[in-house]
Amino acid sequence: MKKVSVIAAAVASALFAGSVAAESEVALDVTSGDSAMEVEVANPTEVLSDGWEVHGYASMNFRMVDGETVDTEFGKPDYKTAGTHGKSTNQVEFVIKKHTEHANGVWSDFVVRTEYGNGNSYAYSSPGSQKNNTTAQFEVKETFVEIGGLSYLGEDTSIWGGQRYLNRAAGLLSGEFWKQSSGVGAGVQTKLGGNTAGFAMVMADTDGDINNGPGADGRETLTSYDLYYYGVDVGFGSLDFDAKYITQANKDSDADNGFGASVTLNTSYYGLDGWTQNAIAYGKGTAQNRGVNFGSWAGGDENAESLFLTSYGVLNISDNWQMGSEFTYFAALDELFTAKDLKRYIAAVRPSYKVNDNLRLEMTASYAHEEGEDGYWGRSGDAVKSDIYNLEVAAAFTVNADYFGRPQIKPYVSYISADDEASAGQLGIENGKSETVIGVHTEIWF
């Protein structure tokens, strides 16, 4: 064997021995005369467990309006309808998490969330590339690392850094996220008085910057400073508290900051069997969008001020009957999205009947209202005030006929009607005051 090969073999053997020692406890025999003792040397950074988890979501919506696909959700994101007619024809999300635990109690999570097709209304075939290469389809929405159990911070404390959706909450029937911090940042979370407490700083560049490039003064980057305290027991439920101070770069002093706060009550279904989330939120300036809904869409001046109220949940009526509901009110205290005196509200219910373990029948009914001062967003006449009705019937073929049983394949017919043609046009209805959507919604959570 050549000398260099001998050296290489020795180095490799030493590295292999060292790696084995680093991954396990090492026992040494120490001999002194006729006596021997065994000494255990523990490696505090030894990996005790290490594994991957894969979760996700998919929503595939085959829907037809007069024989064609359409690029509208009939006002659903604006609390105007509550049916199943969301426009994503093929939305897929994967959440991959790597969780590691060490001998000294330290743990870490690495989380990646990818998403495809959210908001796309086209029914794609398979000719190859479905869009131009300059238009994104598959995106990484979250990628962050969280580390906990550090001895100098305490076993209940963790720190994180990266891009994430922090503390998201959405309405049950509208599907709208009213609380989140979506962006790139870092934070710390711990326990105070037995409840979860945290602070985070999250930044997001505006949609205008991202799509069009920064203006002459530079990027109008938004930054949210979050404080939250969750799980306060009040006897009949628990309270969650959120507060956000939001700043924006390269804006005049009347539009460079804002404040938002919310209180959420998690409790039964108004004293009956079931559950509800009930929230009140206030937003001012850059926090006008429901106070605690932060992302690239945020922003506003000193005239922007809003109040947000929501209550949604599921009532367990009997072994076969359940009902979901949502009541939401979102209004300007002065201006909201530059509209003077804008207000929106919706009342929606979805009773559900379990035929057997694998078939559920549903009916959805909603009423919504929107209005503002004459001339808002260029509207006048009938367009100033809108009343919208939505009725839907559906049958869910599923592996589990509970209200949240998934996966499911759900054929549905959804009827949307407005009080006048001007209001209907704002929903994407081209002719007349009403529209009927026929579709099949396929959904899975895992």
C-alpha cells in the first residue's frame, strides 16, 4: 500500500470513529492496577430523534358558468358570498417539516410550505409548460427554522427566523384570513403564567414593489412589530390577544405607520354543543386591514380606520345534523381602502346532514351587504349600495361524513343574486342580476 493510501485510510478510520462517538454515548474502560472502572461520557448534542413529516392541502374546483370557466369568485373575498365557488381550479400545498431532538433537550423544526395554483381560474391541460416562464406557478410560501429548549432561554422558549405565516385565522364560510403576519422575519415565543406569549418582527414588500419595481424613492417596505398573548382562561372559554405596530418606508408622515389590535374568544357554540371563534379587531393607518391582517397588501394613511367583528363556528345538533355559520362585519370608522364610510357585512349558515358514514348533504345560505359614501371607487347610483344573496346545495362523497371529513368530492349548484345589475356587475356577473354556478369541488387535507 502506498504511503498516501495508508495515511488516507488512517484519517478515514479516525473520522469514522469520531462520528460514531458523536452519535452515541461512549463507554471507556480505565484500568489502574487490578481495579477497573467504567466511565460514561454523554454527548449533549447527540440526536435522539430525527424525522420528517409531510402535510398538505388540495382544492380542485371544476365549475361551469354557461359552459365556460370564469375569472371571478363572485365577491367571496369581500364577504359578499359564502358558496363553494372559489376560482382555484387546481390548488395544491405541501408542508414539509423536519423535527430533531437532542440529548440536552434542545429541539429544532425546519418547515417548508410550497404552493401551486392558488387563485388560478384556468382549466389547464398538459401540453408542457402551462405558462410563460416569467409567470410563477409553483412557489415557496414558507421556509423557516424554529429552535427551542435552549438552556439559557428555558425549556418553554423558542426562537424562529425565516419566511412564514404567523398566527393565521380565517372565517369558516368566507374562508378569508382576517389575522396573520405574512412575510420574512424573526421572533421569540415563550410561556407566561402558563399561557403562550410572543414577540415577532415581520417585514413584507408591497405588491406594487414586487410587481412593478420600487418607485423613485425606493421600496415601500412594510414592517410589523407583533405582540401576542394566547390562551387566557375565562371559565367559559379562552382569550387570545394580538397587537401590531406597522411601519412603512418611503411614505409621508401621514401614511408611514399604524396600529392594530384584536381580542379573540374561543368558546362553545353560544352555550350549545360545538365551538366558535369570536373576534373584535381595530385598525388605524397602515393597519387598516382588519387591524391584525399584515402582509404585502397592507398600508393606509391617517384617515384609514376600521372596525372588524366576526363570529364563526360549528353547532353539533344531533348525531346526523351539524351546522356551520359565520357572521362578519367590517367597516370604516372614517375611511377604509380610501372609501369613505365603507361597510360590509355577511350572515351565512351551512346546515349539514349525515346520510351515512360516507355521504353528507349540505345547504348554504348567505346574505351580504356593502355600501359607502356616494362616489366611493367611482361608484354612483345603484352601484353605491349592494345586497347579495347566495343559495347553494351540495352532496359530499367522502371517507368520513363529519362536517370536516376529508377527502371529499362535492358536486354543487350555487345561485348568486344581487339587488340590481350594477351590483351584480361588481361580482363578475355579466348579464342580468343573477348567475348559477355548477361545479364539483374536490378537497383533501393531510
